Amino acid sequence: MSVPDSSAMPGAAVGVTCAALPADLIELHPDAFTPGRVAASHMAQVPVTLAALPAGWLLLTPSTTARHFREWLASTARPFGLAARTGATVASVSGEITQ
């Protein structure tokens, strides 16, 4: 789904582009995966939806696999310096409020 102009959707902050691609085909460079972009894929055999927001990324997974996925992501990403961001809310990463 692609919404080129967010003004066509009352209340929309940004347009949304959605893609369903294997994780290794999603271009995550900030110039390509800009705020408003969304991609659906699988990570660690779990379906995920990744959304680029103004202040970061929002990674969604089904609640039935959320605990497993969080533990996998934390252990896998720790060597690369990724740390959990405590106190983050959808509003704070979407740019709707400032921290």
C-alpha cells in the first residue's frame, strides 16, 4: 500500500509505504528507509512489522511471540551495541511528543 500524500488522509502525520520482503532484502539505510516507510518480514522465524518513525524504528511482532523475540533480539544485538530503550512509547518515537 502506498499513500504518496499524507494530506489525503485526515489526521495522518506521514504517508505510508508498505512492503512484504525477506529481511535480507529490506534496505535500512536512513536515506532509503525514511519515516513513513513500513516493511513486513520474518526475523528469528517470527513475523515482524518494522516502521520507520521520525525518532526511531518501531518493531512489532505478535504478542504470542513477543517475549521470545525480545530475548532473541537482545542477545543477538548486544555485541553490536544495541540496548533496550526504557520508557519509550509509540508517541515518543513517532515524534508526537518530545522526551
